[in-house]
Amino acid sequence: MSRIQFSVVVPTYQRRDLLARCLESLRPGVQTAEGDSYEVIVTDDSRDGVGETLARTEFAWARWVQGPSRGPAANRNNGASHAVGEWICFIDDDCIADKEWLAAIRDASTDGSIQLLEGRTAVPDMSDNPFLHVVFNRDGGVYWSCNLAIRREQFLAVGGFDEDFMEAASEDMEFAQRFHAHGNRSRFCPAALVFHPVRNIGWRGVWKRLFLVRWEVLYHFKIDKDLHLSDSATANMARAVKDSILSVLRLSRVDLRGWKDSYWRIRWFSFLIRWLTFPIVLPYYLYWVKRYHKELNARRLGAGS
């Protein structure tokens, strides 16, 4: 058997059917890359044993490891800690890898000056429904962790994903900022294609998505952009109010300008829900500005003592 070149990490949590669909797309013989040049690691935050049973029966060629149950960032790091390949390739459990996915990563990885490859993510079943969870990456620059490959050496040097992010929101963008801050180089690889089918999230999902802004606050503090730990909490909150209003106005302008396109229902829904919930979301946003400012500064002072 040849050395393992790629370690595919699939973080999962209570998604048996979706995980099975993802693993089927990664099966040796389905992927055109040689089966002995890659391994698949399922890192499972579930506690019901379903993922373990699946990985050890229908997909016995995949390795199953118990996740830490501290969110997706920690779960990815857990999977990466078991990887032995030169490259770590991340794909989410609700995605489907194109049969040429690993072959495309293999071909692009021959450039020794590139440490990270960002693949293309497509939505195969998009429709004009505002209650769908949609993730796509057509042109690069977003670094979604559902389709990302990085040299293991660089992943460890950068420190992996920041486990302060307890939900799937902004942790991959923060990782990308830190990766580039270390002087590393990346490339968008459109041939490395992953499909991300839509999921119906309903009103509950829409409501939950609105309050993911707390992780946006953490992201801005982490990258020291727009929100700064060196400034006072009052100054950061004032800046957050201004930026939030400008953001709502800017996004609303985009939605209104595109009201005639094929996804007008999504645009109008986004426009209305943004304005109707703004009086609730803004105080919540400001609460986390004040809280993270206090917590992160206390941590920084503690580390310096």
C-alpha cells in the first residue's frame, strides 16, 4: 500500500442518512483517486452510536472517532488530530463529493507554494424558497469548511479551528484570516467540486440563524476588525450600532435592486425579516459586544500575567 496522501475529515452530528450519502460519495472506487492514497475519518459528536454503527458496517473502510461535543470547530480539530495524510480535506456530512473531488485536489496540490486549496461548492437543487439552508461557493474567497483542503503541517502550525466558536458560524472565515496572517498561500480550485443540497429549516431555522450574529461579534474581535479589544466597550458598542444600521441599509439596497430576478421571494423575505427583527437583533448584538469585550480582555490580561 502506498503512503496516505489525503485525510478526509467528515464532522457529523445526528445526521445518519446525510452522513451515509456523503460517505457513499467518498467510497473507494467512487472517487477516481486511488483508494489507498486517502483515508476517511468520521468524527462524530453524536452520543447515540448510530454514526459509529454506520461507519463500522456499511462503510467499514472509514475510520470512526468519538467527537468532543464542543461544536463543529472542535469536532474538525478532533478529526484532524487523527489524520496521517500530508493534506487534510474537510467536507461536511450534508455534502456530496463529486467523483473527481480528490483527484482535483491531488492535481492542484503538486504546486509546492500552495498550502491551502478552496474547492467549489454548488447547490444542485436550488429553488426560490426562503426557508431553505443554502451554501455555495462559485468563485472562491469565502473559505467554507465544507470544501477545504490544507497541508497538515500548516494546519497544525496555524493552530486549527478556533474552538471558541461553538456553532457553525464564522469559524472558517476566522481560520482563513489566521492562515493568511501566517504568510501562507491559498488557491481556489473550481475542479474540486462538492455539492451541497438544500435543507428545509422552517421558521425555527430562520429564527436561529438571526441570532448567529453573536459569532459575527466574536469573529470581528478575533481578527481585530470593526471591533477592537484595545478600545473601550462603549466605543465598540457605538461602532457596532453604526455598522449594523449601515449593513442593513446596504443589504436592503441589494435585495431591492434584485427584486425582479428569479429568486425574488428569497430577496423580499430577507428584506422584510431583516427590518422586522432589527429592533430585537441589535440589542442582542450589543449584548455580545459588551460580553466578549469583557471576557476576551480578561483572558488576554490573564495570559499576560
